[in-house]
Amino acid sequence: MLMHRIKKLYALLPPLLSRDLRERYAGSAFGIFWTFLQPVLFILLYWLVFSQVLKIRIRVDTGDMPFLPFLLSGILPWFAIQDGLIRGTSSLLEKRHVIKKVMFPAELFPLSSVLSAFIHHSIGLVLFLIGFFIWKGAISATQIAFIAMLMCIQILIVSGLSLFLSSLSVYVRDVIQVLGVALQVVFYTSTILYPLNAVPGKLKYIVLLNPMTALAEAYHKTILYDSFPDYKGFLYLIVVMIASVTAGIFVFRKLKKGFADVL
């Protein structure tokens, strides 16, 4: 029974994902351009403030690291996380007409939104990686393996959270508004914009509790320094991944029975 359901989900997900990607650019001749423009403007703004005005330098054992690659190695994965969570959380409400009328696996809507966001934003990440490794003049198989592993962990965490939050949003519509504020808190209390050694001692524990800090630090060490992620942070990510997927599946299955009535 379980295997049959998994096969059904696997068969339905690709066409739904393809449709979601097409809908991103529907009705606009320059859809892809406008979608990339906002992240580029944010990157330029952060680079201007932190690199040119505050003149932050990223200090490591081998010397200073330019701020721009440090920023891009953390913020590009964040764009996929943020977009995936927002779109995934609101996906059931946006597809209410389908859920109310058709017997369709509702969990595919948040999952396809997460994957669509990841595919879309991974284009920028891949371009950055190509440019950075050409500039650096070296790349190792270990880096590629760990980057791929971190991407998989990221997708699973966001998928679990999207299942959890999307099912709650059906009953409590304020979840979407709260999520917007929570994402800003997570962003600014993580080490995407600044190195961990720049955080004052009293605040470091708060920053380290943020799962995005563990993910950003893992991306920084793997991409920029060709180093293994800190094992404590990596284990923390694994725990967060298991917890988010487990909670997401459990809560979604409990609440989905009433979706059609509430929507």
C-alpha cells in the first residue's frame, strides 16, 4: 500500500513540477529576467552596505576572503529556502479549487513548490560556483560531493517545513504572515551576511541555535575553503532535517482529512 502510494506520488510530481515552473514565467516575455533582477538587487545592496560602507573583511587562516564570494555562498541557498517556504506554505490555499473538487495527493503542491524554487535559484548558485572555482583555479571531488549533500539536506528540511506550515495555514491563515517575519529573523540571526567570529560572545549562542547558521557555515567551509563542515553543525543539520521531515509528514497526514471542508 505504501509503495503503491509512493509510486503514484513519484509519477505525478514531475508533470506538476513542470507546470509550476512554466507558471512562473507565464504572461511575461521577460519573466526570467524579472525573477533574477530582485535577487541581484539585494546582492548589490548587501555588498554595498557590508563591503563598501562597513568594509567587512572575512578573515581566515590563509588570509582575508573577499566579501562577495562569502555573501554569495550563503545567500544564494537562502533565496531558494525563502522562496520555497513562502510558496510551499501558501500552495494549498492557492490550489484550493483543485483540492475541493478532485481527489489529488495534496502533499504534491508544497513539494513541487519547494523543488521549483530550488531549481530556479540553483541556476544562480551553479553560475556562481563555476565562476568562483575558475577564479580560484581549483576544485575537488570532495567539494562537489559535500555541496550536493548540503543541497539534498536543504531540500528535505524545506520540504518538511513546507508540509508542516502549509497544512497549518489551511486552518490558521495568519501562518503566512508570521512566516514572513520569522524568515527575516532567521536571515539576520544567521551567518549569511557576517562571519561567526564577528558575533559578540553573548549573542553567539543565539546565532548558533539558528539552523540557517549551521547550513551557511557548511556552505562557506565547503565552497570557499575546501574544508569539511564542522561536525557539530553538520549533525545539528541532520537532526533538524529528520525533525522537520517527520513533523511535516505527521502533521500533514493528520490535518489533510479536513482540507476540502475548510478550504
